Amino acid sequence: MSSLALVEESILEYRFEDGPNKINPQGDIKRHNSITKSVWAMLQKYEYSFWGVLREWSAVFQFENVHLVLHHFINDLPDERLIERSSGLRWDQILVKEGVMEELFEYFEKEGFAVDVPNQDFVEAYLMETFGLDDWHLHSPKHKFMIWVRRTDMVFLIELFFDKPYAPYGAKERLEWPDFQSGQLSLWDDLPDVPKRRKRSASSIVAKEEDLTIEDQVPEEVEAITDRAIAKIFTDSDVVVANNSGGKDSTVIVQKCIRFKMAHQDNTARLIILSADTGGADNPLIRQHIRKMKKAIEDLNLGIEFIIVEPEVENSYFTCVFGKSYQPPSVNFKWCVDRLKIQPGREEALKQILKPGEIVCQILGSRSSESTTRGLSVEKEYGDEFYGSHVAFDGQLRTAAPIRHWTARNVVTYLVRNPAPYDYSNYILLNLYGSAAGGMDECPIGAAIQSESQAVSACTGKSSRFGCAFCTVISEDTSLYNLSLDYPEELENFYLFRTALKKTQDIRYGGFTAFQRKGKYRFEPGFGDMTIGIRTILLRLMKEYEIPILEDEVYTIYRMVEERECREGFAVSERFRKALFGLLDSSPIIYPHVDPILNPTGMIDVCTSDDKAAIERVLVMIEAGEIEVAE
């Protein structure tokens, strides 16, 4: 059966089902001005119903079989990088020029707005149907029609959804129209928001005390407690696993463990250092730092194993965003923790380390004073007991936090006053902290993660993660910005790409399908996945900013997109193909076609970089006369 046949068959199976969601539309946008009041009044005059406002600036309306979403950029302007290029078409070449649409766009143009129809999959599908080509995919549940309306001081994005059984973005019921027309405009209507004063939380108080001041020495008793703890762990255990993010806390743990092994070479416990590499999402400076650390430790020839775990290609950061269409991780969708941290560090590495009858202890760099949230976690896990027991391994793996009583000052003082026990200076690490203005925290990995919420609790402030360059869980990554100022060649483009990823979480850019995918062919109310369109824009930015991606990731992304989007009646656009394969050194002559029978891997007829290298070697051998070619 061909792929096209699969698509035609699957169209009959689409179904929209109601389901619960946590989206709670509000009764009005955050603030109106004269333009918005006129636009809303126009929609009300034409008997559009009002379904509420999402995230303060995105309003949902409906008339008959059409849902209209009006995204407002009033107090800020959109990032032009996330607006697709113009298609060159006018809105009235797609829509009938009458009624509210005619009056609405005439009003915008009279007020000095430019009305633009961007390149988009709906337009391509519409044009193909107009010419009688592949009209099946116009009816995909993921299609919507987008129009940008722009002026130098204000911008709107209009989205139109046709023939959908319920409202987009999880809006559940009609609301009363707000009384936005009454009274005169306030003097304050067009002024920007005044930020509210935020209360200081306990964690901010702790963070203030957690400065990186270097003292004369670590208090003797503080260090002695840790040394006794380390000795106990190595005496009690067959295997000691030291978590290492490359950050300051885990570096102290690693160096304390190595010093113990140097001083007690008769101790038979194996020492394994475990680091996680999240792949393309990692800060390149941290990736380089960990690998230099690994080489320096291995050069000691003490039999210390240094393992760097990475996610499977199907779970890599870029594969999840571009292949599975996940939005960049947010507080509400923290998929990065499980796929990039827990699975590689816990399931892949630790399950191989755990052997029947052996006592394994994983040492964590957690500190009680690190933050209120992390401190409570440490105390809850250990209390008065020395060892904790990891919930995921049925008591087979125990954990310990021998520097839980240290402060940040203790940590940096130790690293400054004690040279590393291997040929790689602590000052390289401390310089990174200095560039980041002291605002870098460490992401736990593997068994250090007792729960997803615990892991993400470290990503809720303004610090960057030590290792993650694209952390979009936090609102503003000031540390990565500061690092990019000192290391512009290595990090400036990473910071720029991170800002673009973060902004795609804003539904005003139209980057969500607006219906939640629940398994094959089923959709429920919700924001939905990332659209092919916004992923295409991000891929182009990756090319512009020279963000590296593995060849395996590119082909895996394409296979996933073909399998998933086409099954949902959504044709994979040429724009997406060019943007994706443009990340390779040379694009394939023939795009891989996914067929479950004829080409299950999607790699038949694809010339990879390995293939090209092999061809070049053969050509060199022919030229050197090492291979004879029959004429």
C-alpha cells in the first residue's frame, strides 16, 4: 500500500472529541485602545460571538462555521524573525470580499496598517486545490489561514479556522461581550504596563546569601564532615557513582572522590563519573569543558570510568521540537527532563551499572542552602539518615549528599584554594561562573532526579542551567546573555536562537495548531503542537545562526514528519524540506520517502555523509591507479 493510499484512508478516521483542559479564557484583553475598540465593535456588529481571551492578548470569536482568533501586539511589537515571508497574495484572493472582512481590512488600511498574507501551508494547499492537484490535504484538521496586519506601533495576527467542531485553543463556551464601548478612552489607555512590585520569596532571600565570595579557606569542620562522609560511602559500597554536570557543586564532589581514591588505593570500590550531554541543546562551552575534564581524569590512569550519556536520536532536543512538533520546554510542558536527563542518565547508564548483589551509591552535589526548594528536597530525602534510597530502583540504588551542609562560598573557596587533582584548572570553570555573573545552577541527572517537578524546580528562576543553552523553562536567561558577551564567537548565536525558541511559546505568533493531538487521528481542545510553518522558520534560523545538528537527527526528523503529518492529511511543504535539508552540507538529490513496506527506514536512495566520504575515497584511489575501472 502506498503512502498516498494510507493518507486517503486515514482521512476518514479523523475525529474531534471533547476533553478536559486547564485553559481558562478571560473576559477581555488586558487593555484596549481606540483601534482595538473599533475592531471589536465591528465583529460584534456582524454578530460574531465572543469565546474569551487567552494569555491576555489573544481573543477568540465565532460566526457560523468560522472561528476567528485576533492576536494583539499593542504594548510590544512581534519579533520579525518569527513572521513568515509574504506570499504576494492579497487577502481577497482567498476570502470573499464582503461583510465584516471587507469592512475590517478597509478600516485597517485606512488607519495606516499593511495587510499581508504570509507564506503558509493553507495557501499552498488552497492553490493546489485551485489547480486540481492533491486537494485531499486541504481538509487537514491542522489547517488555518493567517493574515498579518502591521503598523509601526501596533500589530495584529488574524487566524481563521474553517469548519471546526469546536473553538480553537481550548476555549470551551461563549462569554458575554465585555463593555469595552462605554465611556471615553482613559488617559492611560495607550501607556505601557507598569510592572507590579513582586514580593520577595524565601528562595530569593537564600539566593542573596548564596553569593560566590571567595574566603581564606573552607571551615575545617565543614570539610572534615564531607571527608568522613566520602570515606564512609567508599567503605560501604561496591560502586560509587559521582554525578557530574560540570558545575561547581558536582566538581567538588568529583575532586573529593578522586582525592580519596588517590589516598586509599587499596579501596576496591569502583568510581564512576556520570555526566549527561543533552546533545544540540547543550551549551558548547560546557560540552567542551566536560570532555576536557574527562580526558584529564582518564590520563590519571586510576581506573576511573567517566561516562557521558546522551539521549537516543529519537528523543534528542531537535528531534522532539522539529520531528515530534513539541513546543520548546515550558513550565507547563517539561518534556526535556525525561527525554534529555532522566532516560539517558537513569535508564541507560544506571541500569547497566547496577549488578545483582552489589551495593551502589550515587553521590549528589545537592546542597541545603542552594535554594529553598532544593534545600527542602535534600532534607526530605535524607532527614537525619545518611543514605537516601532512590524510588526508581526499588532500594537497589542508594544516594548520598556529602556537601549538603556547604554554602556557595564554601564551594568556590574550595575550588580556588585547592588545585584540581588532575591536569585541568579549576579556574576555567570559575571563569564561566564569573562571566555568567554567578547565576548558573546545575541540572540534576539520572538518579539525582527523584521526580520531574524536583528536576524542574531548578529551572524556575533567572539562572541558566549549567549545560543547557536552550533552556526555555526560565523566562529570561540573563546568564547565557552575560556569557555570550564574553564568548561572542561561541555563544552569541546560541543566545539569539534561544530567544527565538522562547518567543514561539507565545501563541500570538500562530505557531500552534490550536487543537490538541491525542494519538492517531484524534483531536481534543487545547493549544496543540507546533505548526509546520513555525518549525520551518526556526530551521531557517538554525541555518543562519550555524547551530549544529547531527545528520541522523535531520533524517529522523523528516521520517517522523512524513509519518505523522501526512497521516493527518497535511502535506509536508517544500519550504519545510528545503529548510530541514539545508542544514546538511549538501541536500539529498531525492527526498527520502517513508513507506512502511518499501522504505521503512526512510533511508533508501539517500546519500549520507558516510556514503559521500566513501565515494570520495574510491575516486582518489581510482586517480592514484589503485583501482582499475573497466572502460
